[in-house]
Amino acid sequence: MSIQTRNVSDVTTDPATAATRKTAVLYRMALPDHLCPSGQKARWLLQSKGYDIDDRLFRTRPEVDAFKDTFDVPTTPQVWIDGTRIGGYSDLRVALTDHDPKATTYRPVIYLFVVAAATALALSIGFLGAITWQTLGWFISVSMILLGMQKLRDIESFSTMFLNYDLLARKWVPYAYVYPWVETGAGVLMTGMLLTPFAAPAALFISTVGAISVFKAVYIDKRELKCACVGGNSNVPLGFVSLTENLMMMGMAIVMIVLALS
């Protein structure tokens, strides 16, 4: 595997004739004030897949514009493999890996829950010196914080997806904007075991409405929707994960209310 880095002025402008065998021709920007991140990622991906890379760099904006006009491409980087244009980094990723940008996946939720579990374990071992029932409580409350932050990251996209299935939000749109703040705030208070008379009922309310909404949409109406649990524009399917999120909140809230009353 080798990489040859050259300016575009040093080579032929026909990438189809330059790319042979397992060789890729990569055109990317390396301007004095901008080194294209997608070009760097494309170079790394090709290298990791064992391609010999003819790495052609644009040093000026006019070179970039001339290239796009000549080959009728919208942007750079651009990759040719075996004489065939693949496209930019996103197209290259699809071509060389099993990545499908439209495929449903549980990965975002899995990663989030793993981080929440690790945080709960760290809190338990660091402050209590052991793994106890409080560890489970911290796992749930930290998960609420992380899930809420994902929703707040792009609350407009979240609210649009949320309105597809939440029963209360479809009756009163502002609830879609209130929900992430309540989930995050309740998670923060429940983590510190503060203001339980306010945090626990709030969490119980939103989780109960959420669980009923998800159950109706998925298991009664049989609708195939994307879940807003990790924010808008996610490919997480609505169903078991969102129902689990709400049931965990319900359980945590009920336990805290019982403990507070007793």
C-alpha cells in the first residue's frame, strides 16, 4: 500500500485512466487556509482498506472550481476507483463498508446506555464503595439526563418526530418543547436526590403519557415510526427502546415517591 501526494498541476486531469487495479485517485482540497476534513477521512478510509492512493491536492480555489466544472461534480473530495467515479466521502463510505445511512439502528441508544451504566458504576464505587440498588437508580437518572440532552440538542427536529406519536403533544403542541426540559431536569434532581416531591411526580407524569403513547402507536395502531428518544433525525425505530425508557422513568419515580412518603 502506498500514497502518492501531488498537486493537480503535476498530473493528468483524467482520473479514469489513472485508477487501475486496486488504486484509488483522490481529489481533495489542501488550501493554505483550509484542509478538507472529508478529504482526510476519505484518504484514511481508502488507506485502511488497502488501496494505493494517488492523492491529488488542490492548492487554490480556482483549481477546485475548474475541477468541478470539468467533471460536473458538486463538491470535493471526489474518488475514482478502477476508473469509476465513486463520489465524495459519504458515497465512498457506503461503497467500502456496510454503512447504510437510511438503515434503522439501535446503536445511539446502546452507546448512551453504556455511558450511563459506566457513570452509575463510577458514582457507586466512588461514593458508596459498592454496587447497590442506588446504582440502578443512578443508571436511570443519568440515562434521563443524557436522553434529555439529546432532545435539547435540536429541539425543533425532536418536536417534529415527537408529534408523530405522543398523545399529549398532538393535543397541545408546546408539550413537545416542554418534555425534554422536564426529563433532563427531573434526571438531574433525581441523581442528586433533591426536591423529590417535584422531580418524581414530573417524571412519573411524562413517562406514563410516553409509555401509553408508544404502546398505542406501535402495538395497537401498528405504525412504523422513528423514535424521538435520542433527539430528532435519528434512525432508531419506535418501539421497545422508547417503551423501556418510559418504563424505567416510571419505576424510578414510583420508588422515589414511595420512599419520600414512608
